[in-house]
Amino acid sequence: MNVKRTTKRTPKSDVPYDPKRKAATLKYWKGATAHRGVAELRAKRGRPAKPPEERKEQIALRVDKDVLEWYRHQGTGWQTRMNAVLKAFRDAAS
């Protein structure tokens, strides 16, 4: 005999007020913190923005393959180290 398996209905969540009565709903939520949208509730992610004079600029730069491999082989932070070398060269040339 084939019996069709079905799941039982999920009971509605228990709320401490009658959701059909507007007055009861408003009374319950009266003490809640008001907000003006989801963006306000989202946690800020990432690092804080730097001032414009400290921001970096993205460019396309052609570098010899062996030089690039050498920097990448050094591991995380290779771009920062490459930038430091360029700054040191700039400062030495001044």
C-alpha cells in the first residue's frame, strides 16, 4: 500500500499579542526602537574610508614577468612593498 508522505503543517509562531488587532499590535511594539530602513541596521563593513589625499589610485602598469613573480612570491602585501620601493626611489631621486 502506497502512503503519500506529507509533512505536518508548521504551527504559526507564537506572538504575545493578537496580530489581527491593530491596537494590541501597536501596544506591543510601542517600546521598540524605530529605524528608517535596513541600511541603517546593517553593520558597516571593511575599513573606514581614508581622506582623499591618502587614497590610492588604481592604474594599469606593465612590469616584467620575472619582477612581478618575484614580488608575488614574497607573499601577502607584495603590492604594498612594491609601492614602498617606488616611493623610496622617488625620494632618492629628489
